[in-house]
Amino acid sequence: MEELLNILKGIRDDIDFENEDSLVDGGLLDSFDVVGLVTELRDAYDVEFDVTDLTPENFNSAKAIYELIERKMNEV
């Protein structure tokens, strides 16, 4: 989770990722942020994301993102 938080802070250092749970729904992350994040996550965790993974529910909080990463890592 620490690595994920560092990646998130690298994308937007003005957001409290540890406590925020409406990153996409609340407009804190836009589509460009999510695309950049997906690229960073792919490189850091060696996982691939499908279009079906790119839902607000999967990116609304650090916890949700981490759970998505874990699911994708277990698919391999």
C-alpha cells in the first residue's frame, strides 16, 4: 500500500489519498489522472488493466485501487 500511496502522491500531491473515498466521483481525479495512474500501476506492479477495470468504483479510493491491483495480480 505504501508504494501505491507514493505513486498516487506523484500524480497529485494535493490530495489526501489515505482518507479520500471519492477520488473520481468527487472530481479529484480526472480521466487524464486515471490514465497516468494506470500506466504507473502497470509498470510498478506488472499488471494489465482491461477497459472493464476502468470504473469509478475501482479508482475512488486508495483502498479500492489496491484491491484492484491485488485482483489483477491474482489473475496471472
